[in-house]
Amino acid sequence: MKVVEIRKLDTPALALKCNELRAEIIEMRRRLHMGEVQNTRAIRGKRKDLARIMTVMSEQLSKENM
């Protein structure tokens, strides 16, 4: 997900997407330990997307509090 796409979303939508990504990362890690996942870079990409979403969400929350 690109930052431009993330910035278009509102805070509740970002929180929902954040929870979805966390669940996906947990599932991918479980599959990795079971030996089902071959593409370990996908986990890294999901983690980076999660970090982008959390950054934008914190920016939006700080603007709302001002």
C-alpha cells in the first residue's frame, strides 16, 4: 500500500486496516513456522505496510488533538 492511498483513509478505517494486517502477519508467521510459506519477503512487506499505516494514523490523531 502506498502512503498516498493510506492518507485518503480516515482514522477508523486505518484502525480497521491495522487490525487486519496484524492478523495477516500472525497467520503468515504461523504458516512460516509450519513450513507452508516459501515467500518470507511477503511478511516484511506486510510489516512495512503496518508501519506506514500506524505512522499516518498517529499523524491524524495528533492533528485532531490540536
